[in-house]
Amino acid sequence: MAKETGAKTADYQLGQFTYPRGWLMVASSASVTSVPSEGRFFGEDVVLYRGASGKVVMLDAYCPHMGAHLAVGASGATAQHCVQVVGDSIRCPNHGWIFGADGKCQEIPYSDITIPDTLRIKSWHVEETGGCVFVWHDEEGGAPTYELPAIPQWDDPLWICSPVEEMGVWGTHPMELAEHGVDKIHLANVHGSDRVVYHQVTFDRHCAQTTSHTATLLPDGGESVGVTHSRYTGPGFLRAEMEGERPAILLFCHTPVEDGQVRSWHAVMMKALGDVVTDEDRAAHEQICLFSKQAFEQDLHIFQRKKPSLRPVQIPGDPPFRRYRQWYAQFYQPRAQTAAIQQQANGVIETGGIHSAPWVSSAS
């Protein structure tokens, strides 16, 4: 049976905030339309919609008048007449109050009162990249402290892109899910690499990058080595770049729904071999999509049943779990402490030694 939630932020002693500061995904771009949809992130109910300008808007879900949910009411007349979204604003399906993309109440259609500036609901800073919708979350209410990385390959005709697929809700804390990306040893035992011949982790401000060289044994006794650069930007945005004649990029994003529970998404992009996309390219892309989805499902099977690792046993040869947690804590502490935390965490760590899978070791 899968866990509904994992350990809480306070259990890991990451910092004073429950949810991390940073750019975090809330939807695929394709899923956000002019029809308002409901969501839940950071322990709050929200409404998402795309305005007439194409802008994606995310607001607190509830009208301050009588508490109606702004995304609910599909059977009501406002929704049936398609007047729930007005320009980039949204109309309450209950009494028709209109709120702008900034959350401020713009109109009360049946009253001529002067609407005070304080009559507003919470709005979120929203940006899109790579077919994904991100919001800036900050419990201190500050402006973004780093830029959301661009993904130009998404719009490049020589890159084949899968739909952004939701991978469901995982009952685990985002920190444990993120630190899994630096775990050298699991690459063999979970994902089937015959040998991990090189593994380096670089902590650089709000980014943590892992470079892995994994080998597959060939029938003639040789090895085929694959190189992957996996980069976390902030607390929940992973971009893994795989080298090769057809370079590929795997996107994996996860965002807290509740404390100890995350929603996740996944997409795969691959570059065509030549100057045009061929059937062979599409077949290769389909194969890497299957491989990538299988890898995430393999991780999910572990996380569905593992207990929280509040105090991991760190031994020689392990990946830098403690250093990773030190780096990850910057997203849960006041922004005034960020520079000091980054200065302590920044650096390059190479996990020494060659790790072979048990089936390789037992055969040798």
C-alpha cells in the first residue's frame, strides 16, 4: 500500500518554512485553458485559467464575498454561457464578482460601491517554459531570486517533444525526491546500469548538477558508456541532458501539494539525427520515452514503500547526501540567509570508485 504522505519539513529540520521558495510547476501548458480548473499546492486551493491574452493566471480559489470556489460551477449559467473568464480576469460563478489577474476585485456588477484596494485574493507570479507552467512560491512574499531556465528545444522543429505527462501524487517529501538525483549507487540497483564509472556533483548557488557516466556491458566484453548531466534548478525542477548522436532531455518536476506530499510531471525531448525529423527519429524518441517513464516508475515503486530517511547513515563511497540536504535547506530558510547557506554548500564532489551492479560483480 502506498503512503499518503511522507515525513514533514519540520522532521528534516530544513528551516522555518513549511514549503520551499522557488519556481515550482503547477500544470502542463496544454492543460490550462479558458475553462477555469482547480488545483491544490502548498496546502492551498487554487484556480488556474488562461486569459484572452494567452496569459496563465493562478489565484486563490475562493471568492471573499461568500466563499464560492472560482473554478466550480460547470453546470451553472455563467459557465454554460462561457463568460466565466473575461479578458484576463475571472468572474465568480456565484454572484458575478470579477477579479483581475493580480487578484484585485475589479467589478461588483450589481453594486456601485467604490471597491477598496484591499478587496483582493492572492495571486501568483506565473511563467511558462518547455510546455510547463511554473509559479514563484515564497512564504516571505518576495520577488523571484533566480530566473526560470529557458528550454528553447521545446520550440525547435528538429527536437521531438512528448506531451508533458502528469505522474501523479507521491507520498514523499520533496527533499528526499530531489536528493535521489545524486544517488550514484541506485543507478545500478534500481535502473539497471551495469557499471557506474564516474559520478560528480556540483553545488552552485540555487543549482545542483550531477554528471554520471554509466556503462552497459557488451557481448564482446567491451562497454558502451552513456553520459548524463542532471541539473536541479531550485527545489523541484530537474533537467537531465543525455549525450549521444541523438541528444535527449528529460524533464521531471515536482511540487508540494501538502507537507510531505508532491505532485509530479515528466516529459522527454530528443533531437533528430539529421536536418529533418524521420520515422527512425520518431521510433528512437518513442523508445527513450518508454525508458524514461520506466525509470521514474522504478523510483516510484521505491518511494511508495520506503520510510522517511530523517538521519541517513553516511559511509565512505556514498553520494553526498548530507551536503545535498545542506544545499537544499536554502529554500526553507529566510532569503537573508541564502547567501551564507550557498557559500557553505557550493563546491564539487566526486564520488570515488567504480560501482558495478550485483549481477556483474557476482559473475566476475
